[in-house]
Amino acid sequence: MRVVTFGEIMLKLQPEGYLRFFQNDKMLATFGGAEANVAVSLANFGVDSRYVTKLPEGPIGQGAVNSLRYFGVDVSKIARGGDRIGIYFAEKGASQRGSVCIYDRDNSAIKKSSKEDFDWNDIFDGADWFHYTGITPALGRNVYEILLEAVKLAKKKGLTVSCDLNYRSKLWSRESAREAMTELCKYTDIICANEEDAKDVFGINAGAATDVKGGKLDLAGYEKSASELQKMFGAKYVAYTLRTSINASENEWQGMIFDGKDFFYSKKYLIHIVDRVGGGDSFSAGLIYSLLNGKSAREAVSFAVAASCLKHSIEGDFNMVSVAEVEKLAKGDGSGRVVR
């Protein structure tokens, strides 16, 4: 089984621990990006995952490639060229102080890419699944057209196509997002989202009773929202992450999946957050792994939420956990006891 993901991987610069930007003179340098995070998670689950992007030649671009290769991700179809890699600065929040992300990705290699950079017939050779997020088409009209060509061919070849809506207001407007995602989702089998994504992109509200900042979730509203999204595109599954933000350090975390007929919920976890970046990506990866391996919708959402719960305990964008660790938590062992 092979999964292909396509998007932008960036250089991530972050102060140590919970320091604020330039509180001292040190920054940690790592790499991350939504679809790359999914590819790494899947590789750690033993899935043959291939990541596609465009990166500049030179030590920084090669560093990004090497960060993926380390985990066993297939990087053979990454296009090379362009002048720079995108950068994002991340400041981790704590308690009542929220996290901050600042992007510096204009003129990055993938934002300047063209259709000629990607031979999708070759890229999809031997593939069973294609995954993308709403961040990728937000990078520019050219990237949207590249992605549209990819999803059309993926469907023609019989691949399962999944998408995490992942709306980013710093990258594009709601109107632009709705226009692009409406077209892309016509070719998408599995749609992942949260309450804000569905509202921002498609105007689907989870209900007046939901107040994520106030810690109130209206499950009936979520079911209505997922049902509307499923009907809009005829998706096989619509999956939502349900996050209750107590503060920046503690959240309640749950998931729901809708198969067009029934709604299935995972258990709810109370998580103490070490790093929440990549939480949604690890959820998507958990769903993909589960459904590829024939798990039921109920089993899939339980595995995906457990995988994402564990990601919140790991520094960096990548979810470095195994199937056994996820299954242990999904089966009820969340004690955190020392393994000797």
C-alpha cells in the first residue's frame, strides 16, 4: 500500500521551551508542513509513504529532504529548483497565553512551481491513496492548478483521495478558499475538518450552542455540519476533530466520523500539551492508516484520535509514535506509566 502526499515543507524556527520570540538569542531549527507531517506519521506506522513538493538545491533544501528520508519517507519525486524554502516562526503558548505562528513563505520554491515540475502519472505509480490539505491550493493559483490536475488523475486511476480542509486566514480569503475547495472536493472521498474549517470554507455552522473558546461543543450541531458537508460532495466519510480549549496547556480532544448514515465518536481525552502543531495531521494519518488496513469507521476514529493525542505530547511537527503505542492508548491504557 502506498500513500502519496503533496504540499509545502518549511523550515521551522522556534524559541527554546516556552520562551517568547527573541527572549534569548537561540532558535531551534526543524522542518514541518501539513502533508509532510502526514507522510512521516504513515511511515512510522509502516506504510509506504511518498512525499511530493518542490525544494531549492543547497543545504537548507537538502536538510528538509533528509529530515523526511530519516523516517523512511520516499522523497524520490521531490522536484528541485527555485530560490528558497518557506519559513515559519512558532512561539509555543502556555496557560492563558496562546501560541503564535508567523509565516515567511513568499516566493518559496513550491509557490513558484509549475505543472511541468510534476509528472503525476509517474508519481502515482503503484499508489493507492492521495492526500492533500487546504493549505496547498492557498499557496497560489498555479499550485491550485497543479493540485487540481493531481486529484483528477488520482480519481481516474482509482486512488482514494483524502483532504484536510485546514483553512488558513493568513494565506487566503474565505471566498477564494470556497471557490477552490468546492472544485477540489468534487474529487475527494474523505474530508477531514474541524468546526472552524467547515464554517470558514463552506459557511457550514456547527450550531449556535458551540463555543470552542468557552469550552462548549454542541454534538448535534457537529452532526448536522458533517451531514451537510457529506451531502455537498458525496464523500464516503467526513471526519471532525473536536477540540475543547480549556487553555493553551490543556485541551479536551475527541473525534467523530460520519459514513453517510451513522456517526461514530472516539473516547474523549484530557491532554496536557507539549506541542499541538501537527495534531490535525496526525489525526488524518491515523484515519488513512486505519481505513487502508480495513478497520471499521468506529475503529478508525478511535485510532486516529489516540494517535493525535500522543502527538500533543511530542516536540516538533512530526508524530514519532508506533502502531503499538497508538493501539495501547486506544484500548484504554493512558496511564503514562514508565515502560521498563
